[in-house]
Amino acid sequence: MPEEVLFKSESDQSRAEIASYLRTVAENLESGSEINLKSGGESVTLDPPARPTFEVKAEREGPTDRPGELSIEFELEWDEDGGESGESGQLEIE
């Protein structure tokens, strides 16, 4: 399926700054508010449904015999037409 990037922002941030962004997203999700993303002249507003699919992925990229790059990715997914997405096991984050 082709992918259209509606918004992208990538910059070095402190852990506290990242936590603040994630806290704002969490508060908007909890209250049912839209999520507004802005950076420079780019912006997009998204309105996740009550039950989007939540994907969490930990990855390591690079050669197996040398240090690589580690990442944690958090992704919310939903169909534009309002359809339900699949489910998997219960997530725990500690």
C-alpha cells in the first residue's frame, strides 16, 4: 500500500522535552481532543477514533558485529473510513 507522509519532524530533544510532547498527546487522547502537529510551516491535525491500533516497536539498525542505532517507535493507526483494526496481546510498559 502506498504511503503519503502528511507530516514529519525529527530533531534532538532532551528526555524531559520528549516526555512533555508525549504527555500532551496522552492528554489529548484521554480527553478525545484532536492532535495538532506543527513544525515551521508544516502542520497537520488528526482526530484518532476511540479505539485506534497502538503499535510499539523496539529496533536495532546496523551491522550485527558493531554498535548500531536503537529506537523505540510509538504509532497509532486507524482506517480513514472508521473501520476497526486488528488486535494482539496486551501491552505492558514499565
